[in-house]
Amino acid sequence: MQNPTGNNGDSKPAPTAALIVIGNEILSGRTQDVHTQWIGEKLTNHGIRLSEVRTVKDSRDKIIDAVNTLRCRYNYVFTTGGIGPTHDDVTSAAMATAFNVNFGVNMDARKILEAHYGRENFSVARLKMAMMPHGVTLIPNSVSAAPGFALENVYVMAGIPRIMQAMFEHVLEGLEKGEPILTNTIGCDLPESAVSSGVGDIQSRYMTVEIGSYPYFRAGSVGVNIVLRSTDPERLRAATREVMTLIDNAGGFPNPMGMQAPLDD
Amino acid sequence: MQNPTGNNGDSKPAPTAALIVIGNEILSGRTQDVHTQWIGEKLTNHGIRLSEVRTVKDSRDKIIDAVNTLRCRYNYVFTTGGIGPTHDDVTSAAMATAFNVNFGVNMDARKILEAHYGRENFSVARLKMAMMPHGVTLIPNSVSAAPGFALENVYVMAGIPRIMQAMFEHVLEGLEKGEPILTNTIGCDLPESAVSSGVGDIQSRYMTVEIGSYPYFRAGSVGVNIVLRSTDPERLRAATREVMTLIDNAGGFPNPMGMQAPLDD
């Protein structure tokens, strides 16, 4: 059955995901979060939509609340931070409470840590990094050994970007792959309001294309980038052509940038 | 009455805040969020604790859900994004629904926009930027005229960083000022686990000092920064001294960095 957008209607909706960034240092402004953009881009390229991000303190209650809300709403939940050896690393214990399972030493994780540090350097502090909820699957850490873990649809990863990224690359291989979400961006040097009603009209006729409008102010000049996303390259091309015509008719110069569905004609 | 931490117990708890970052472009990875760090730092310096951040799509339902949850939990809620003239700018309408008030043209905002653009350039698209919930207080925009607004304890601001920052500076002047949250940072070149149990012990004896432990891997060497925060400079100094002694005893060199409560002795 054709739907009014011309989409054939049998494409599966994209899997969805949420991210929980855990850490007082992000909220205090000490540390710039880089996880959201990095993970958001990886998921987009994998055909998974990152739908929500929550940044919470190193607090068991806040972590439990966030994970129990989000794991029911989205296909996948990722967390970053709070799985190290210190008193403020409370993520693993919070996960055990959230899932109502026992918390204790994971023997596989212990073996990995013991092999990495050597038995003589394997302190009680380091043993804490093997403390996990019962029934997890380990996520390997190719940078510094201490593993993350997965529990049902929740993936618990480290907070240090290099380590998180290594863990995430491993996790991503095992996730359901959605249809690729393609992005076309058209820039122009018009003020946003010159094209906004036209872009709104195009959006209303292309339900399978998500259209965003991002104005900018640079070196005293104004402009707007229109970003079109879809899993359907034909509809994406058609909507992109309409946006370019709209800009042209409004007296602007439509500038194609980063076209994942190029207009070959 | 003295409490066990030596704090005299009559200091007011710091005001709390939440931030809602609104925009598909942040979730897709297209745009790096810079609001969280900037606002987090400003609030910390103002003695307000940023306690939670949610990043949500340009979706009325998601915005309503986030704002109605957070405005009951925290003293202040800030939002960024979604108040421009395009179809994907749905924040203002969502706020009207969230607060269950009428939505329409704000005459003061209209006047500001008309004066800025000139009557001949004041299009229907631009009028959309004057559409607001009933009963708001405007937040001036010194960059591009179109104002934000406040409704009860919720402050609705633009998404473009320069504009948001100008709005926020204005808002901040009117917020309750908490006692300044002071931060001392001690770096050392030991692995985190070498000091983690000692730091945990210090934390347990200093309830009014928040101690964070942030390991790093740089150019093949490991290290850890211990970050201590408090509104009580005396307790902060005492805890900082203990952390430095701990590092020294563990064979490391304690390196004071960014001391807002310097150890004068």
C-alpha cells in the first residue's frame, strides 16, 4: 500500500537508542561531553536513532531512575562513566539495583584484570572493577583491560573517551542494523525566515524525510543550513530538489553540502 | 549544632538546576553540544548546582515530558533551542501545553521584532518568533532581537550559542545566588587504583566536600586528577591537604592545579 508520502510503507522503523552520560564533571562544566556527538554519529551511520540523552550525577538513585525509564522506552540504552575503582564509581552497583539482581565479583572480569595487572599488583581497589551485576555479558576493553558489561538491552561503558570508543565499536557490531539514515545538507545565505514557511510546506509533504533548519551568524553575515534526513534515497532526493528550488526562488544561492544522496541529474 | 563533618549545619543548600537541550542535530551527531559545559560552569560559579541535563528531539511530547518532570524537581530549568521561525521550532508551543496556558502573539515581543526588522520586512514567518505562552516574562536578545522567555521557574532560550549566552547572562543576574562552590584539583602520576581506597576514606569523613577521581591516559602515561568541591573553604582546604598527603604516602607527587581555596601554609 502506498502512503501519501510515496513511501511504500513496508520499511521497518529504525531501532531507537538512549544514552546516559554519568558524571559530576560534565554537569559542573569541568569536562566537555564528547560522547553524545560521537555515539550519535556512529548510531546514525548504523541506522539507529539516538532519541534521548540524559546526563546525571554519580548518584545511584539518579542512575537507577534514568536506566529504568529509558530501557523500557528504547531498543538500546548506553551508559558512559562510573565503572572505575573509586568511591564515586557507582554505576555498576546502581545497575544491579535497577535490574534487581545480585552484585558481586564477576570471575571472567577478575581473570582479565588479574592477567592485565599481574597477581602481585591486583589490589582490592582493582578488584572493585570486577564487581558487576549477576548475569552480565562482558564488553572487552582493548585499551586498559577493565571490561564494561551488557545486561539485557543496556550497555555499560567507561567514561574515558578512548576506552568508551573501543568498547562501543565492539558493541555496535552486535546491534541490529537499521536502514542507513542518509543526510543531505543545503546551505544558503538567506535569513532563515525567508525560507521557513516554504520549508515547512515541503516537510508537510515528505513525512519520511526529517527536515531541520539551522540558522547561523558568521562574521557578521547570516545564513541557514537545511538538513534533510531519510532512509529513502528517492524521497530524500526529491525533497532536496524542492528545497533548492525554494531557495533559488527566494533569491538565494542553494549550496549543496555533504550530500549522502547526491542529485545525479 | 555541629554535624559530624565539622560543618556548622546552618548553610543553605545550593539552589539546583536542570538543562533541557532541544534539537535533533545534537542527537544525530551533526552538532556538538556546547551549552552544557558553558552553562554548567556559569552556574557553578554562581553557586547553583546543575543537577541533570536532558537532550531531546524537536518533539512537543518529549519537550513537555521533560519540562514537566524537571520543573518540579529543581529550582530552575533552562531550555535551549527550538524558538526560531521554522516548522521544527516547537519549543514555545510545547511550553504553553506544558503549563496549560494559551499560546499566541506576545505584543511586547512583536514590537521588538517589528522594530528590529522594520515593518516592511516583518513577515508571517518572523511573527512566529513572537508566538509565546500567555503570561511570560521576556528574556532580551542582544544579538538578533528575537527574545526568549521565562515562565515560572523555566527559562526558554535560543539554540545558537552566541544568542543563548547573551540571554543566559541576563537571566543569571536575576537568579538566587548560592554560596560559591570552590574547586581544588590535585593531579598525580599514579594509577587511579593506587589512591582510590584512600580517597574513598577521605570522602567518607568530609560530607560537605564532593570528591571526584578522574583518571587519564596521556602519551602512554597514566595519572589521575582528584577534584574537590565545596562551599566551605576550611573543610575544602583540610580535605585537600589529606589528599596531598595520601598521594605522597603512595609514592606519587601531588600537583596542585586550579586551587580556588589555596593552601596558604
